Amino acid sequence: MDATRADARSSGGGSDAGPEGIRGERPRYDRPEPDAFTRPYWEAAAEGRLLLRRCGSCGRAHHYPREFCPHCWSEDVAWERASGRATLYTWSVVHRNDLPPFGDRVPYVPAVVDLAEGPRMMTELVAADPETLRAGQDLAVAFREGVPVFRPVHGIQ
């Protein structure tokens, strides 16, 4: 979260924001605010497509989206549609969280996945039984309210 957003929440967010957030809406802690650079990522996600960035110089993909390659520092990077496939790297099960909207989701499974294209991504697992999860498990992207989440591949056609 950037400092501006944190300051807006703690200071009331300006003249049109009250304790419930801007225009009376409850603050959302589960998604960032898109800016001019990340807008293509979030628009694609709203349409059910996962994007990442690939470097034209070294050829490596990266995620989270940046305007430069974190591997070789080249600015020759472009958006690319990801396959939506990943493997489970690690996870946890959260049984209590008082921040909205997480309290309505408990228990939930935050996770780190390795995308098929190479980058590692923080996400949430859905439609997953925490008792059956295992490292290296195959996953597929799904979308909840325009946010990429992942689910186990078993049973997916």
C-alpha cells in the first residue's frame, strides 16, 4: 500500500471521506488502487485475463508489474498474457481477520504460487481444502471481483 492511501485512511481521506471511506464506501483492504501504469493489468483481470511483464532484453517474465525489468534493469518490457497455470509454493490458513472484507471469508488461504512463466506471485487459494494442499500442486487462475486468485486443478475440465 502506498503512503498516500495509508494517510488517506488514517486522516479520514479528505473532505468527501468519512469513517466509512470515500463517498461513504467501506475501505477495501484486499486490492490496490490502479494507477496509469497498472490499469492495463487490472482491466485485463476484470475481463478474466492474467497479465505479466516480459523483458525484451533478457527474456525473463516478472510479476508484480513494473516499468523496468527487475533482473537486468532494462526498460524494454511489455505486457504478456499469462497461461493461468501455476504450482503451489507455500500457503497458510487464516482463521481470524477483523478487516473487511476478510472477516467474511475466514477461513481463507493466502498463498505464494510459481507461475508457469517463471515469476512467483502472492495470491489467495479458493475452492481448496487446506487439508489436501501440498507444495508443487497444480493450480489454475480464477478471478474474484477482478482480482486473480488460484484454485487446485483437480476436477477442472
